[in-house]
Amino acid sequence: MKILCGDDFSEAAAQAVDAAAALARDSGHSLELVHVLDFPFTADASAREHLLASTRRALESRAAAVGATARVVLETVERGLLQAAREAGVELVVVGATGAGKRRGAGSHADVLVRNARVPVLVVRDAEPFRGWQRGERRLSVLMGLERDGSGASAWRFAQTLFGRQRTDWSGAHFYFPPEKQRRIGLEGVQSAVDPDVTVERVLRRELVAHYPGLGDAVQLEPVMGRASESLVELVRVKKADVIVVGSHRRSAVERLWFGSVSRHVLHDAQCSVLCVPRAAAEKRVAQGATKTALVTVDLSWLSRTVLEQSCASLPAGVALQVLHVVPPTHHLGALEGRDVFGSAHPQLEARIRQLLPAGVERHVEVVVAESHDPTRAILQAAERFGVIVIVLGLPSPIITTTVRDVLAATHRPVLLVPAPEN
């Protein structure tokens, strides 16, 4: 791995250099120190040459002390570091939390780098944890900010590569707004907006463990009403983490204003070093060995048997079937009544559905009946709750039904359409 460290000769930069040197020594990575020199327009040629020579000597001296190479770039600070990173093909940029100008907050060098860099950026507040870790005197405490959709999985893999697993204590945290997650998995009506929900957390834990293999019991789930970034910063303080790892979207200024930025808030407020890794937004990972399930929807019509037969014949042998049938609610629901769409038992319907399965089917099959006035929403909620890899729908005619069309428009999962057999 190639590491580039920005050095403006400030105290914050000295901390960054020490941390970068510790990381390079630990795993044999190469390290380059870069100083960006932004000449004033009024400087004459002689002054420029003198400043350039003295800067290069000072940087080479610092680089020699930590076993690094040195380079001086003539440019503005942010553009110069980004340019140097591109030209050298580095895989990590390390900078201090504040530069020589002691600036902090929006517009700081670190903030601009994180927003624009195409490679991970480590913003160092204190080098001592890295020095002690590299010398084998202590373990490094690393906290991962976890994303349910797996868009931060690249940050997890990069952090593992950078810090290793032998002398590192890993933990992960995901903060969620309960009503949003409850609706997503079929818990409707009035539910608690502040208390943990067993069903919600079981689904979230399954999703997070799949996207962040190896964290396991170190995944911490917390319901929040406010900004997740504030809770993440507080958790850093409580756990006394040395490093927090977050994914960073390369959003525009308007997008940051509208959506906010967890990485930006953590970068500014966390009292520890911050590793920001550009997110691969479309990235989806499933843990090796995780059970793979297909959601097969049936309506007990003449087509249902064909849908089940085709599912058993087409899907790989290791894929389990979650067979779903949607019925209207059995009683009128009050405005303040909370309920689980999948919480009611319908043994007679479940028995009828099992009779439609092909004889001798050799795969795990579960049958669930959902109570909902909206079949499309029930199908989407079931897909989320059970974490399926594909949705199987029947096509009773060449004309696509409203439910099929709406599921296709709303889901991010593959959909297998089973047409009615020809007469």
C-alpha cells in the first residue's frame, strides 16, 4: 500500500506524520511526505527559489527521520494534495486534524480533502495510539459506523487491511429511527418511537452481519430520535475509541445541505482520529455461509402451483423458500392500534399452501400469511423482513398486473416472473 502524508510543518501535521509512519512500518507500506507550497503572487524569482530550496531541505530531513520519501508541490493546499495523490497512485492520504492556520470546521483542509478525495483519508488527532500499537505496547480500538444497505462495506474491508485484526479491538455501531424500520418490515400502526424492538433489531443485525462479516457480536444497535452522527460522536467518547471509521459520499454542496453528512459531523466533532472511506453506494455483499432465501408469492389461484413448481425447479438447491400469501386483515384496525402484518397465525391457509408444493421437494420451506389491504406493500415488507435474494411472482396473463408492476418499480431485488402455462 502507498501512503501519502500531508506535512505543513505544524504540530497537527507532526501528529499525522508519526501516525502515517507507524502504519507504514507496521505492514511495510511505502510512505511519501508531501508539502504543498502556495507562493504569494508578489514573490520575486529569487525569493521563490530560496523558499522552495529551504522547504525541500526541511521536508527531506523530516522524511529521512521516518523512512519516507519527500515531495514539494506548487499549488493550493487542497488541490496540491489531491494532485499528488492521483499522480503517485496512493491508497491512503493522511493529514492532521488542523493545519498551520489552525482552521477548524467547514472549509478546513481536512474537510475539503474528505469531500473530494477518491481514496480513503485518515485525519489524525493524536498519534500516540498508533505509535503504541505499532510498537506492540497496546491494542488499537477501532469503531465502525455501520450502514444497513452495505454501502460502507468497502470501509470495513479497507480498515481491516490497514489495521489488521491481531492487535485491534473492533466494534461497530448502527443508529436507527424505530418508526422508519418498523414500517419497512411490516410493523404498522402506533409503535414505540424510542424503545428497541426485538423484531427490528433481529432484521438489522442479520443485514449488518452480512455486510460486515467478522464483526458478529461486536455490532451495537441503538434507536435514536436525533441525528445519528451526534450519537456516533458520543459513543466514541464513551468507548474511548482511538479511531472511528465512516463512509463518505462525494456529495455536492446542495446535497450536503439537504441530506446532511454523517462523515462531516464526525470529522469535526469526534475527539479521536477519523478514517473516511469513499462509499461504493451500489455495493451489496452477503456473508459467506449465510442462508439464502427466495420470496415466492402465491394467491391460491390455479397459477400458484405453477409458481411453486417453477421456483423449486429454477432456483439453486441451497436456496430456501419463504412462501407468502396476502389476505385482508381479519378485523378493523383502529387509528392507534399497532400490529404486525406477519404476526397472525392462519393454520388452515398454511396447510392449503403446503399442499401446492411439488412432491418430494428437498429444500427448506416456510409459509407465512400476511394481513394487509395492500399486497404490494406486504410483498416489499416481507422481502425486507426475511432478507430474500429474489422475489418470485406469477403472471396470470400477458398483461402485467398492478401488483407486479408496482413491485418491479419499488424493489431493489431481482424479480423472477413465472408466466401462466400455455393451454
